[in-house]
Amino acid sequence: MKRVFLSAKTTIIILVISLFTGNYGSLNEELTNRMSDNSSAGNEFFTSNFFLETSQPVVSFLSEEHNIKDNSVYKNLRQLCSYTKLPFSSISINNINNKEYSIPTSVKTICIDRTVTISKPAIKKLIEFVANGGSLVVTNIVYDTHFNYLLGLKANEEEHSYNNNAKGFKLTNQFIPNTDNTNFYEKGAHFGFNKSSFNNDVEVMITAVNDTEYPVILKSSIGLGKVIFFNSSIEISKYERGLLFTSLLSTLEGVPYPVANVTTIFLDDFPSPIYDLKKEPIKSEYNVTNQEFVNNIWWPDMVSLSKKHDIKYTATIIFDYEENTIPPFSFKEWERTKQNNMAVPHIVTKDLLANNHELAIHGYNHVSLLEKDWSKETIGFALKTVKKKWKLNNYGELPVSYIPPSNHIDKVGVQALKANLPSIKYMCSVYTGEKEMGGDREYEPEPYAKNMFGFPRVTSGYYLDSDKRYLKESTYLFTGIWSHFIHPDDVYQIPDESNSKTRGSFSYRNEPELNWKKDNKKGLKGMLPTFDEILQNHSKTYPFTKYTDVKEAGRRVADIRLNSYKHDVNSDYYSVTNLNRNKNQDWFVYVSSFQKGKVIDYLQKNKIQYHQIPLHNGVLIGVKTQKNKITIPMVSPQRNKFLTNQVLASYDALFNKKVDQKEAKKELSLAQKTNLLRTKLFTSNNYNEDDWKTYVTYCSWQQKEKQFWYDLDTYFNENKQFEIANFSDEAAKTIWYTNEKDSRKWLVRKTELAPSKDLKISFIKEYIKKYNSEKNVTDISKKLKELVLLNPTSENKTNYVSYVLWSEVPNKDQILYRLKPSKDYVTLAKEITWYFKDKKYYDKMLAWSDVTDEIPIDTKLYWLFEAKEYTLLDAYFKEYISKNPTDDLAKKIMSQMYLERKDFLNAWKIASAINSNSKEYESLRKQLNYEFTIQSKKLQNEFIKAKDIYLFAKVRDSIERVLILEGKNSITFSSVINTDRDNIASFERLATYSMVTDNLNVHSISATNTSVSALQGNNSVENVDKELYGIEYKFESSRRGNDKLNYHARTRLETDRENYFYHVGAGVNYNVDNTFISAEYEVAPVKNGAAYTKNIYKNKVGIYAEKNFKNKLNAIAYVEGNYYSDNEKNLTSTLSLSYPVFAYGSHQIRPALEGTYSVGSADLRQGFPYWMVKERLFGGGGLQYQLNTDMDKTFAFVDAMVFSDSYATYFTRFRGQVNFQLQKYFIVNFNGELYLNDQYYSNSFNIGLLYLIK
């Protein structure tokens, strides 16, 4: 905290010095060094308050000092000036009422919300201010008759009439760009003056929706200035901020303000796990699954759209859709669907990054980071899991932008995010909503973590309704920011009950049921062309906007919010300067049609880029300057003292001379009458409604609204009669309730004291109609329940339960849980079923699902399956199928669920009961037959013996062959020939008996006979032929070696009748997906006569790795090290690559490359007592052919390679391998390697015959 204070203090000192010295350059450099480096997540963000600290305000707010901070208009006006850098101040009522006080000459516009305590001299001061060219913006209904002149109301109050029915805002006359004929807030009642109450020269700027004759915002021209009047009692909130600003802007002609000119498009929930389902409307348009649509249609279309409009998206990745908030946090949903052995969402993510879009984080899953759903610890675990996944998948730097799921996050969530993912710099929630839940955010530091900057989203979807269009355009008007998000699955969000869960508490995202590209049945364009049109129109309206990601847009916006801007005025020009940044800057400035030519001529003359947007009775000019300053010719009118005096004389003539004398006499007698009547009311023993009607009239004439309601309230509390409570409605026609709370209070009193049941019901319905809002959920639910108790009709019951169901009512679970399933609620049964499903009350879910016919059996089964309620699932299916034995679709679904649960037997049993003529039969049979091939050998044996007819003959034959191969004892005859150049170096023969155990381990005993020859060209006495006989034992974990982990070991003892020799070896291999790795160790005599005589042993260690990439490129790496007992050693490494260029059925042709490098400790080129060179490098290429019908039947491999060799210049090598099965019990194996080489070479051939004992 101390660091922040010192930084702010230093900044203020620098600002002051720079303003006096004019040294803005040093100020820019200093501030940049101190505060604007937002690249580190540890730094705090700031916004400049320079607009508040100026002594020359442009905009002021007039209000009573004691409640200014709670005033909604003040808060929104201040925020608008903060965004636009308009110098701002507040003027207290005490000041304006002070005769000595003068309004600063720099002030162009004063905003007023309440006028009750403004004195008459002060009103005259305001009239003079307007007459001299200033403006007033009055944002609320004014009952002070002395303001009538300013507001344009007729002098004769008898001509004033009020409207209690006009509602909503209808935008016209280019009030906000691109919003003509837009209606919004259509239920908001205004309670203001009818049009006939105003003078004819008053200009209507916008009207009510349901009554276009009702003026909502009006403009009165007085002298050189104007008054904008909001003829509405609707309080200015953040939502109406756009109305306030565009009204303000019309009074600030020629005053430029900076804008960001950035547009950011978020792709929410993308990349993410996608379900392989077909849903409307994409099912009808393309007949593809969700996954196929998103990956093959939606994403390519979005890439094309980005190129067309030069967009850099911010994509918001999410890894899981299960609502798990307790560790461990897995990625099974992310990894569920694969392509070429890679998770599909991962492939899309890589493509997104390759297209240079930003990858932001939406969360591990879609559960919002709220204290009620998570703890700080579990949030930490989830976010750390994301970080690990991010790094493992090589998604680049950790994300800087965070988008809360459902746009909800609370203080606990923000703090946990800050602690566990400190890379986050930008919090991208929403502009609207509730602050405590993560909404209501501004483009400024995040309120719960100052090291994050808020970059809220304003709108969403592929089309914009009236409310969204208003929010988009009005927010861009004062910020130059459009932050918008879309989802890949928005198109699926049609008004369909199957979407009720994903809809949540929000509206359907595809309400008009648009297709993706084609026009729908109503003739409406598809989502993509509709969104494309929105983007085209946006670019046309704001040609300087840049479509960029949050990383860039957030930095630009944060810089503007940090920077301070100084306004300078002289007789010729109005200038605004960015004190912190000597770079190009974008601006908006409003100019009337009358002054437009003057400003545009100036811009053209100075070669300054600009564009125009129609606004009010003029244009909004967008300007791009190359430096930090903008200068505009002065367009404000010069003060005219004669005109000002005329205005003041007119005011005096209308009010001070004619009206005041008459009213003074009237007010004196009226005050006496009022006091006498008040005394009578409170001393009388009986309620007299006529007296109260007179009293309310007197109070209205004297603007004593609060006194009247206070008196009526006091009188009611003393007497508590229904008639008194009921009179409140009549009184409100003359003096409206002081606030909504009072209106509600009187309605509650009428309800409680209603003399009849029918009247009570009527009042309850009125209460529900008037006060049904999110803030009043508890009361409304109680009223609806009360209606049920008073009048238990089916309609009332349904209304009550429906309200409980769709609102956040306290004890909602208990209310619905106690509700008995009944046909009375048949219209709600489906929604109640979904509710209990989401709450995981599965017994209730099933009970309510039986009340409606709208939930098919497959949906119910899926629900139970997803919830892992397997016991309930099995029982429910058993009961259902006993009543519906011909429902083959249900059988198919249940069979697939058993497969997912690894319960193959039950899956097979149910599937085999499906009618063979059913469309579900064949596809499921194929699936199960495939699954059968990977079941345990024991189960496969049982099925083969049972001769199950559901098993394909081809599958039965293939499995039977494998079972025989893996499970039968065998006798094998094999031989291995190795050559020394053209001569046989060794000839090894084995006769082997192999025994297979119950767990398919193989134990083998072999009799061996090996002939080794003397090396050619050496006459040493040690170089002699030898004949060896021996016995060998070998263990293998499995015969085929197809398990994930396989291992083997062998040992041999042999003799030449004079000496004994031993062999020992062991190896292991790992086989998973497209990767095979093996390691082997062996010690044995070197196989030639000289080495046997000299008793030379070779210790060999070999490591082999093979990887197939995307079922295409095949890579093999092999490293072998040998140590000889005569202390020599060598090391060899080999790498080979092959790629299929032709494939037909089981045939493949592949070009191949191979390279080998070896080093040795000795140069034994003559091959005595074995062959070795000190260094060798060779490499080359060739062709490979492979036939693989099935490993248990026929496999053939042939390759031919030509090599360039550092040892032999070049050589050619041929290799071949053939394995095939004769009938079921004989297997023939052959492999060989042949070299064509002028130097030393060694060839080898191996042939074997295996007989499987029946």
C-alpha cells in the first residue's frame, strides 16, 4: 500500500511541474517508466484522476453535497468523464445559491438531477449561464415551477398534464449511431409530462416505445445555449449511461475526446471438448455431428472471417465440462476424441495458435470460481493442473487473459486466480450484471485485484437485438471499444427444452432459430452472414477500429485510462493533449451541421485523417492524429450580452411579474387552508375520503409531496383501515409515490386488509405483476404460494412451481423435493426432471420423467450413465425393457453403456437380443465383434466353444487362430546361417519344445547344434572349425509379444567335447499406441572358429525405438554397444525414416532413408578374430514393400537400399521377412539379409517351421 501511495504522490508532483514548465516530454518519459509498464503481472494498474484535479472543468454536476456519492447520475457522469477525459467538477447547491458564487467560465455543461433546494436567484443564474452559450442536462422529472422556463414547459400550469402509461425508449434522429428505430427498456414507465405540456418550439429527441407522442428526452434552445430534459422518473443507471452521454455530447460541440478504437471478438468455450452428437438446426443443414461442425465448418469459416476483416481473435480454452470441483482434475474429456492419435481439441488449439490468435483461459472446467462452489485450495489445484497441461502441450506463454465461466466470479475466485495463475493481466467478465458476482465491470483495474485490468465484454452472439445494439453503439461512443463474444455452439441454442441446461438463467442464444449459412424457414439469414454484416457495418461506421485480441487491445485501453489529458482553449482553437504519450492517438469530436464545414476544411487542410458518423443534428467526426495532440477550430458561439438580457427579461415577464404576484396571494391562503384541513384530518374520529382528496390537491400545489405521504402513513398507522390503504391509489394520481418502496408498501397494506378473498387475490396478482424482479424473488414466491392457498387451481399451482423452478428462491430444493409428481404439473414435468437431474436427485428425476412423454428413454439412460448411477441405471433399464421388449434403440444404447463400463458380457447379451432386421443391429454387431477381439483369452475361448451366432465367422476364425498360436504347446525346427563374405561362418540348428502355461507364459527347451568355421585367409593354429552341441532354456512372457509390456530371458550351455561355452540373454519391450521400445542384453561367444578357440565373448547391449507419426511417417532409432572379452569395444547408432507413398488394402510401398555411424577401439578390417573399424559412416535410401493381412496369418517385408559408405565407398543391401500360417497348426518363418560389397561383409538367413500341438 505504501508503494502505491508514493507512486501516486510522485505522479501528481510530476504533473504539476510539467504543467507549469510545459515539459510534457519529460512527463511522458517519467510516467512511462514509473507506471505504464503493464508487462509484468505483479505491477498494479492505475487510472488517471487528472480530469478531476483541473481548475478548469468542462462538465459539472449540481447536487447537494451530503448525498452526492450515492447519486447514480453523479457516479455515471463522473465515470463518463473519466473515460472521455473531460475535465469534471461538482457544484454544491450551497454554492449555486450563494449570491457571490459564479459558474466557472470553462464550464460548458451542468448536469442536474434534483432541483428542490435550488433558490430562485440561483435559477436565474442558471438561465444566464444557458443564455450565454452554456447547457443544462436535467436528468429527472422536475416539479419546481420556477424551472418551467428552462425546461420548455408552458407558463400556464393548468395546461400541464401527466402520463402514467408511457414506457420504454424509442431511439430516432440519429440519437446514437446505427440505432434508429431501436426500442429498449420497453417496460420502464416514465411518469412524466405529456407533449401538450411543452411549448411548441421544444425539440423532441426520443420518444416512448408504446406512445410515440410522449417525449422522453427533449431539447430547449435558450439564447445561445440549450437545455436537455429527461422527461422520465427512470433513474440513470449504468444501462442508461449511453443516453446520458449522447445527450451530454450534443452540448459539447467542438470538444474532442480520446477513444481506443479497438474491437475484440472472443471465441468463448473454444477450443474445448465437443460431443459427437447430431443436433438441430445443424443436423438439417449439414447432417453432421457437433464435433464435425465445429472442426470442419465453424472453425474454417471463422478463420476465413478473420482474414476478411483482419481479426485477431481471443479464444477462451476450456478443458472439461464435468462439474467436478474436487481433485484429482483429469483431462479425459479433452482426450476423449482423437484423430491420428492426438486429441481433437489439441489439434484445433495448435491450428488456432498457428493462425496467430490469442489463447486465453476460460477455466479448467465451466464451474464459475465462486466461494459457494469451490474452496481456495481446490481452485488452486485446478489452475495448477491447467498450467501443467499448458506447458506439456506447448501452448506457448501462460495466458494473460481470463474469462470467467458464465461471466461469474467473486472476490475469493479473483484472489485464488491471482495467487495461482499470476500471468493473468486482463479480467474479461461482462460490462453489465452484479459486481459481487463478477459483472458490472469497467475498463479499469479489477476491483478485487489491482494487478489485473478489467476488459469486460459488452455484447454477445451472432445477431444483435435492440438492447445489445444499443449497448454496443452507446459504449463505443464514449470508449471506442467493442468487446464481443460468441460461442461455437450458439447455433444449437434454439428454443428447445433439450437446451435448458446449457441455457441456464440466460436467454436462448439462437432465439430466431437461424441456420449457420442458409436462410431459415422464416427467410432470415444464417448466423454467419448475419454476423459478417454486423462486422462490415461496424467497419464502415468506425473505419479506424482495429480488430485485435485482448493482449493488444487491453494494453491500448489501459494506457488511455492511465494517461492524463489537458484541455486548452483560446479564441481560435480548442486543443486536447495527452500528457503521457507522444504517439498517434484516435479521437471523437461532435460538430453540428452548421459548423461541420469549418472543422472538416481544417482537417483536410492539415492532412489529418478523419471520417464522419451522423449524430443528432450534426456529425461525430473520428480523427486520427500522428501525435499526442488534437486541435479543432473553435465552434462555440461568442457571448452576446444583448441576447442574454433579452432572455432574462423574457423570464421575468413570464414568471416574476405575472405569475409570482398571483401565486404569492394564492400560496398565503393555500397554506392556511392546508394547515386547517390537516388539523381536521388528524382530530376527526372518522375517515373522510373527500377531505383527503382535497388535502392531496393542496399539497401538490405547494410541492409538499413528502409531507403528504408522511401524513397519510401516520394516519394509517393510527387507524389501520382498508379504505385508507386503498386511497393511496387515488392519491398517487395527484402526487406519485416518493419511491417504489412506498408504492409497494401501500399495496401490501391493501392486500393484508382486503375485506374479501377475491379482492385479496386481485391485489396479490397486482403485486406480482408490478414487482416481479430478480431482487424480489422471495416476496414473489410467497405471493404465488399465497395464491395457491387462496385458490388452488391448476394454473396457480403451475405458476407457483414454475416460479420456484426458474428463480433463485430460498429453500428451492426442499420445496421441489417435497412436491409429489402429478399430472397437475405435466407442463412443468420436463423442466422439473431436468432440475433434479442437475441436482443429482436421480430417484426424483426418474419419478418426474414418467409424468411427461417429452423425455425419451435414451435421455434418461444417458443421464444415469453420466452420473455413474449404475445400480439405478441397470434396475431402471431392466424394468423398462420388460415393459417394452421391442425397443431396439434402448437396447443398443444400454449395450454401448455396458461397453463403456468394461462390462462386455452384458453388452453382448443385450445387443444379441436386438432384432436382426432392426437398423441398430448391424452397426452394433460390428462394434461388439471388434470389442471381442480385445477381450481376455479366457472369455474368447468360452465364446468360441459356445459357437455364439452373433460372432462373425471371420472374427471367430481369426480369434481361433490367435488362441491356438498363443495357447498351444509347440514343436519348432529352425536354422540360422551367417556368412563370412561368400563362406559360411556359422550354421546353427535348433529343435525346440515349447510349453504354454495358463497365463500364456512360454517355457522352451531346445537342443542345439552349431557349426562354426575357421576365418578365411588366416592360417593361425587357433583358427579352426568347430562343431558344438548344447541345450538351451528360454522364457517368454507371451509368444506373440503383443502385450503392452513383454520380456524374455534365455540361457544356453554348449560344448565342442573339449570345452564348455555359455550364452545368457534377457530383454524387455514396451508397446503402446504407435510407439515400440525395446532393450536387450546378451553375452555369448563370438561366432567363428578363431573366437571360440581364443574363448572371446561379446557383451552386447541394444536399445531399439520405433515411432509411427499420424499413421504415416515411421521412424526407427537403434543404438548398440559391444564389449569384447579381449578388451575391445565399439558403438553403433542407426536412424531410419520411411513414408508410405502407395497403399492399397494390405499392401504398402514406402521410400526409406537410413544412416549409421559407428566407432570402435581397434582396426580389425581383416575380420580376425572378429571384424571392427575405428570409425564408419554410411547412409542411403531405397524402397520398401510390406504386406500385412493380419499378424496371425501372413506378413511379408522386402527392402532394397543403396548406401554411400566411408568404408566401402558404396554398397547395396537387401532384406526380407516372411511369416505365414498353414491351416491352423503350422507356421513358417523366414528372414534374411544380403549385402553386395567389395569389402568385408556378413550375410544371414533364418528359416523355421513351428507346429502347434492339437
